[in-house]
Amino acid sequence: MKQQPKLSFWQIWNVSFGFLGVQFGFALQNANVSRILSDLGADLHSLSLFWLVAPIMGLIIQPIVGSASDHTWNGVGRRNPYILGGAAAAAVAMCMMPNAPLFVQLMSPMIFGAVMLALMDASFNVAFQPFRSLVSDMVPAEQRNQGYSVQSLLINVGAIIGSILPFVLTNVVGLENAAKAGEVAPSVTIAFYIGATIMLGTVLWTVYKTREYPPEEYYAYKGLDPKEVQKQLAAEKKLSVGDKIKGFFGLMKSMPTTMKQLAVVQFFSWFALFIMWVYTMPAITQNAWGLEAKWFDSHYLESLDVVPAFVGEAKGAAGDWVGILFAAYSLFAAIFSVFLTKIANKIGRKLTYSLSLLAGGIGYMSFILFNDPTPVQANLLITTVEIPTGALNLVIPMIGIGIAWAAILAMPYAILAGSLPPEKTGVYMGIFNFTIAAPQIVSGLFAGWILSSVFDNNAIYIIMLAGAAMILGAISVVFVKDDATESVPEPTDTSRKLVDTCN
């Protein structure tokens, strides 16, 4: 096997730089979609159902794109065409979603917003999966921890900027952050325009600066025989659709043991993350701003002639502060990412991963403690705002959540990458996305019911449930096998033929 050359720090940086922009857009979505859909008429119970679009798109899109990118070799590259195409489509959806009321003649604004959310998520997933595989392709094994840590750093830098942007546009630029009935706040709309532009720019940088290895060179670095690979690909193209589907599920059955064990950890951690993204805004609006749960009930709001101004003001202020909190956990994640490689090399990836998830679980569980409504002036350097003391102190649990987030973005992939066959990295990374999408789907189906039926729409308790799930994830890491030498079991003749749904 030919020795794969080491990359300089800036080469590794360029490989993942586009992920900064994609995550910028994703952060805008995470911090503002619940707010947008609430403004357009969604209630607390239905919010999690709308958010189901995200994991469903990931479940469908990422394995398809993973398989397709494994088989793509052209002038642009192997993974780059999908990264670029996904970013362009996501940018279009980002520009259209906040303008849902303009398309009222086609469908209700809330439904149009949901459709744009689906398009946006599908496009993000087209870009996400190849970025993961690009690091595995381009970075040699001995630099893998560094490669995924740099990617985690860039992801969090993008998340910080994307999360705080609506707040900055309101409190520094002076745009309005309170939405009129059935519309989206101007600060959010402009933020989505800016996010779309930055996303395209950073992705173009990665595509321009990263020269992917041509097939012969790539196979030589991975110890593969190009003729044998081409023979296998040719055989796959001759398979019927039924055989391809059987092959796909065969690959799932023959996935590495490490991948199966990581799936349990992923279930608990992503179940918790989904709850945070959906319900942080109503949770802190109720717990820190003191707004009663009835003000999130769409039926109650429709029964009123006029919604009191303080309701819109509280939701707008809390919505902006969610962006700051999400930026805070991303900042702490970015800082932790700088040390993540050294810590993992020192104490091991498993222990690093487990302790990080434990920190996140404690962070979620502590949300309920920060409910002091006393107004306080918060100096954020770029501006000063008056918010409840409890809201300001919520920055503290963001430290633990940021540590968990940094580990979630890097450790599972660093552990998994060594157990995957290089010719199937893309599709296995896509299949691994099932472990991200499935827990979010379960969370989306049941979290709204739990919130309304068990917690009487008091959203702070659903955040505590997320904390319990994250702690279970930390315990589950103990049972994961971290062995870079593990190989994938040899599939049957049918299952070895991977589904190529792009054919």
C-alpha cells in the first residue's frame, strides 16, 4: 500500500472550511425555525412534528448521497460535486423560507415554511455527508483525530456566527425582532439572506482549494486494486433494483460491531439534541421570562382579538437570547475542540467521549435552576441588553453542552472511521446517519405528546428529560469497541452489491 502523504494544518483546514458555512446555515435553522413556525401559527405540540422533516431528510438523503459519491469521479472531484450542489440548493431554501407569507396564494404560510424546511434540510444533508467522507478520504489515519477536530472547530465557529446573527441585527444594527401576526421578524429574514451568502462562499473555497485524489492514486493510498474495484462497480450496475435493495440491507446487517455499539450512544445523545433545538425557546421563555404556557397555545391565541404586546416582546427577546445561548455552547465547543485531539490521545477516545456527554447531561438538567426573573444589564461587548438574571446565567450550563457537542461532532467519526472499508466509506457514513436520524424521529414523534400530556406544556421539564438521555449516552460509551484494526465482515454475494439509487 502506497503511503498517503500527511497534510499541513492549512490543507486540513481547507478540506473542512466549507463546513463552516454549511453549519452557519444549519445554526440559523436550529435557533430560529421553532420561532419562525410559531410566528406562522404552529403550537408547542406540533413543533416537534414539523422538526421531523430534518431527520427524515437525513435518513433518506445521506445513504443515497454516500453511495453516489463513492462512485463519482469527475473533474470537480468525488465528494465536492455533492457538497457544492447541496449548498446551492440550501441557499435557495434559506432565502425563501422567511418569505413564506408572500406565497399565501399557493398554500398557507405555515405549510410553505414546512416545505422550505424540508428542502433546506434535504440540501444540508446532501452537503453534510460528503464533508464527513472528504476528511476520511484526504486525511491519513495518523492525522484523523486532528482532521475531525479541525472540522469540529470550524463547525462551531460557523454555529457561533450563525446563532448570534439575528441578535446582532436587532441589537446592533437596529432591525425589528418582533414579528407581526402571521409574518417573520425582519431581523430573522435578513439573517437567512446573509447565511445563504456565507454558506455558498465557504463551500466554493473548499471546492477550489481541495484537490481530491484521482481514482488510481486514492486506491493506491487505501491499498485497493483499481481493476477489482471497477469490476465490482460494473457488476453493481447490472443488478436489479430488488437486488440493490437487498444489497443495501445486507450492508446494514454486516456493519462493523463498533458501528452498532456507537448507534446506542448516538440514540441517547441525538434524542437529547433534538429536544434542545426544538424546545429551548419556549422553555426559557416560560422559565426565565415567566411567560405562561398558554401563550404558546395557538387555539388560545386565536380566541383573542389582540395578543398583548408583552407576549410578542418576550418571545422576540427570548428567541434572540436562544441564539446567544446556542452561540455560547458552540463557542465552548470550539474552544474544547482545540484541545480535543490531545485529550483523546492522552486518555483515550472512549473516556473523552463519555465524560463529554456526562458534562452535557448535567448542563441540560441544570436548566431548571435558572429561573430568576430579576432584570439585569448584560454586557455582550457589541451591545448591552436587559434580560432576566436567570436567562443570563443559562450561559453556565452551555459550557457542559458545548463540551458534549464538540465530542459528538468528532469522536464517533474518529472511532468509526478506522473500522470502515475505504471503498465503502461514503455509504457506511451515510448508513451511520441512521443513528442520527432515528433518535430524532423518535424524539419528534413522542416529545410533543410527552410535553403536553405529562408535563402540561411546561417546556423546562422536556429539557431535563434531554439531560437524562445524554447521561445514558455517556454510560453507553463504556460498551463501545474502539479498535482501528477491526474489519467489516464479508457480506454475502447479494449484500456486497451496494444499492446505487442514483442509477
